[in-house]
Amino acid sequence: MAGSRFSENRLLHLLHDRYPAESSLVRKGIGDDAAVVRLRGAREFWVITTDTLAENVDFRRAWITPRQLGCKALSVNLSDLAAMGARPRFFTVSLAMPSGIPEKWVLDFHDGLTVKGHLLGAHLIGGDLSRSEDGIVISIAAIGESLNRKILYRSGGKAGHLLYVTGVLGKSAAGLKLLQKGGSRSRMRRQEEAIKAHLGPEPRCSAGLWLAQSGLASCMMDLSDGLSMDLPRLCAASGAGAEIRISDLPVFHESAMWGCDPVELALHGGEDFELLFAVPEPKRALLEKRYPASLPPISKIGKMTGDLGKVWVIAAGDKRTRLPELGYDHFAGHSRSSR
């Protein structure tokens, strides 16, 4: 119906059903962290993703330097490649700006892009510049490459598979809370750490590649909109449900010092850009033995179930409740920079 409101998930489902991939070159189209294609004669798969950051929706210029913004804009795209187990290779950037943006701002922004790209093996190969009437808009397309044709998708998980995440959940959201309170110049180490997590996320490219090559993970995605939004997406793609245990979540406990609820941020905060993946139970010991100590730590948070489409949270005393989807939705009427 014209003018009716819709959710991001609903719109994605509509697009997926309306525009199925019709080329034999496409291994995966709409519906995963990135598209996967295999060109004729190519030894490996190409993995392609795109993401947009809009001023006052995804960032505020007063909180972030142009160099930091360039790094973050590329990182959120490379996180999608990490979720597929792909190696970053190339990227393009389209930048729309209002009049009055200094030339130095544009150059510093691109410096941030290329420095981050150089560190992770991705090279800037083109893009576009345009004028915007309402704030800065950044759109990046990133291209990755498989290794040994091993790709991880959101599908592939089954009931009984164990759920893991990399790193710590809720740290980025804790940093956003500080920025909202004007704490960007805080001298407390943990506060600076949280703000850095929000302004400068690190895509888990090495961990994603290792997991894809290990053959131990059955499915994977990155956590961009919050565990409560992204875990149901993983379950839907795998035709499963899930249950997670609150006591097993790797939360950012220190955020309680500035009035946050670490568990709420871990479940619903978003922009962690950690990896969420499943492993068959018989492979658990092998995973935990072989997973490199040099990579971000992993935590088992629960398991997939046969309770299709339902995600349960187990709290103290084994109390079970349904997990509400309270993470970030682009069309819910709020912005990443103001929630």
C-alpha cells in the first residue's frame, strides 16, 4: 500500500522474491552478507557487497574526523566480506557532499579509506563524486575473492549446531552512548576504548578467512544491526531457531560505569561488526583447540534449534523468554547516531 511503513527485513524479503538471480554465473544473490559470482575461466569466486553511510543517520560529522570516517566506511563493507570468508581485493567509493566541504576534508577522507584498505589488502579502483542537498552520503562497493573456493553463507546451520561470536558485544553501542553525552574527550581508558570501537570498528577479515578455510563452521554472518536482529536472520536462512544463554554473552561490563546495561547493549546495540557463526557440536573441541590465539577470541553463546523462526534467551534460573528484535532497523524512524 502506498505510504505504508515497512521494516528493513520485509523490504529485503520482497526484493529477494521479486528479483531472483537468473544467471548461471551467480552462486548467491540477494539475501546474504554479500553476493557471490564465478566468472568463466576464473579459479576463485568473486564476492561483492555494497553499503551506504548517510550523515545524521549513520554518523555525525562533529564526532568523527574525515580520516576516521573513511576508515569506518570501508570497514563496514569489508566486514561483509569477512562474514563470507573472503579476502578483500578492491573497492570503489561514491561520495555526495553539500557545498562548502573543504578540499582537505575530501582528501583526508580518501586517505582514511586507502590506509585501511592497504592494511587489509583492498585497493581503491574508482568511484564517483556528486553534490548533495542534505548532508554527506557515502556509498562503497567492495570486492573480495575466495580462497580454494571456500565460502560461508548464512544458510547451512542446523538444529544442534553451536553458536559462537568473536570479540565483545555492546562495546560500540557503549561508545555511542558516551558520544551522545558529550564524552568524546574522556580520559578513562575503557571509555576511550568504547568510543574507538564505535568510530573505528575492525572488520574480522582474518578470523572470517580462517573459519572458512577450517571447514568447521556451517554458517556465518557479521553483526551490524545487533544480535537480536541478526541472529533471527541467520536462523531464517538456515531454517532453524536458536537459544542463547545470557551468562555466556561476551558483554562489555565496563559500560555499567556510565549508566549502561551491558546485556541490553550486547543484545540490541548494533555496529559491533563481530562474526556470528555456527559449528556442529562434534567439531566443537577441534574448533576450540585449533582456533588461533592471534585472532579475536571466540565465545560460545548458545545453539541452533528446530524451533523454526524462534529465538529464546535463557537467563538466571534457566528462565526462558523470547528475544525481541530491538536492534537497528533503517526504517524504524531513528538513526544509528541518535539511538
